[in-house]
Amino acid sequence: MRRVMNPPNPFESQHRDFLEPAPQVQVQMFEDGTRDILSRNESPDLPFRWSLNPYRGCFHACAYCYARPTHEYWGFGAGTDFESKIIVKREAATLLRRTFEQPSWKGELILFSGNTDCYQPLEASLELTRACLEVCAEYRNPVGIITKGLLVLRDVDLLCRLQQQASVHVYFSIPFSDDEVARKVEPHAPSSRKRFEAMATLAQAGIPTGISLSPIIPGLNDEDIPDLLARAKQAGAVEAMGTLLRLSGSVEPVFMERMAEAFPDRIAKITSRIRDVRGGAISKGAFFERHRGAGPYWTMIEQLFEVSRRKAGLSVQRDETVPTTFRRPGIEQTILF
């Protein structure tokens, strides 16, 4: 990994809708020399096996981001370093093409991104996600996307192509109904309103969309569930999912410090509710326990989600049979001869 001097300004782009003044922390960009672009998921409680992350770290600066501790592997911190020292994988598309050409690759679903947002601001100038989607479209490989970024609208042409020739689903992460609250927790992400507008645009283009209410933060956004699901349906979403807040490792001090500053009158309630659904703990890391809680209050949240989902007419996220559309370009011509 090496630092890149004088990187392109991520805000000088027609694709970036910058809503707030620039942050005080200067963004720095580093290059990752990795030779493997796909991450294999071995967790039995996640519905995907392969994910692709063109970026490490995320400018959106969400206080709750479970990926923060991964920045520590690179000698950085999980706080402001995570959102200001962004590591990029310039060879992502080349590495993906190399993977697709290997006989062992059979065309499984690839999730963009399992870790940090593939449509964060640097994507406007670097276009690493777009380049990878172009490779997926060329090879007709099924794709799933989860994002907060509006820049996904730039790639509607590729998404339509993938939908026609393979498979694509786009989930928008929208855990807050109130934009003022969202700005305090997700300071550099687009507003919830704009994310719903982007969802509607993709749905109108024929792209299957869904909403992720993750993370559900007891005492802060659990009451937003009915409104969020209703607005998602109105915007054309077909599926919905939601998971409980995870505060593993260094995520906990970052989250707690920022929430205490943003919501001094509510932090005691938030902390109490989190412990309530975690059996007295702040977080649990065991499979099948880390994404959901327990106890009466969590049961109430689950029931609220389920009733609201059915009322809105949304399906639950499910493990789908991935279509066998994958093919290597030129294989048809080879068969003819």
C-alpha cells in the first residue's frame, strides 16, 4: 500500500451532490496493491458468498459502521482515519476479469460491497465500481449492490444491461426517517429523502430495489420503521431487510462518543435499550446472534417490522437461485467452430 499524492478532488464532479460544508479532516488517498479482488464470506448467517470492495474506509463517516475495525489492520485508526484515509484498489476491474477467466469461477452472485460503500464520493472521479460493473455485464455475472450513494444513478445504463442479461438487485441503506437525525449519525451521506428519490429512479428504470433499515438502533430509530417501509414501497422497492446495531471492537467507543455528543439527552436511553436487547451486553459477536436481539423489547421491534412490512406490501430478503447466465465472451464463437 502506498499513499497517492495530490489525489483528484472528489467533489469536482457533476455526480456529487455535496450537502454540507467540507469537513475539517483532510481526505487522503492510498493505493492498495492487493492481487485478489473478491472476498470470500464464510459466515453462515450472511446470504452471500462473494463480495467486492473497491475501497477501504468510507467518507460517509457513519458512526455505527461495522467495518471501522478493518482499518486498524492497515495501521490506521477506526475513527476519523476510517473516513479520511481512503484506500483504493485501482486494479479492481483487471483483477475481476482475471478471476472470471479462471475455470473455477462459475458465475456466482457478487455483492458490491460487503464492507464499505462502493459509491462513496471518490467513485465520481475514479470510477472503480463502474469499471467492475462493466466487467460483470460483459461476462453476464449476477450482481447485488447495497449503497447510500446517489452516484449509483450514473450507472443506470449498466444496471439495466445487467438486469436484462443476468441479474441485479440494488438495496438502499436508509435507517433514518428524519434527515436531521440522519445527518448527526451519517454526516457525509446523502439525505434519506434523496436516497428515496434515487430508489424511485432505479425502480422506474426496471431495476429491482430494496431497503435496508440496518442498523436498527433501539431508542433512536426503531420508531422510524413504519414510515421508512411505507416510503420505500412508494418509491418502488420490492424487498426490505433490517438488522440490529453491532458495536464490535473499536466501533463501540466511536459510536458512543459521537452519539453522546449528538444526542446528549437521549444517550442514556439508547445505551439502556441496546443493553436490553443484548441481554445486558453492548454487543454480541456469535453467528445468528450478532444481527438480532432477544427479549421483550426486541420482540416488539421485530413485530413492528413485520406488521409494517406486510402493510407496505414488501417481501423479505431471501436467498434466491442465482441465474446461470455467466459466460466468457467469445465462447459462442468458439463453439461454432
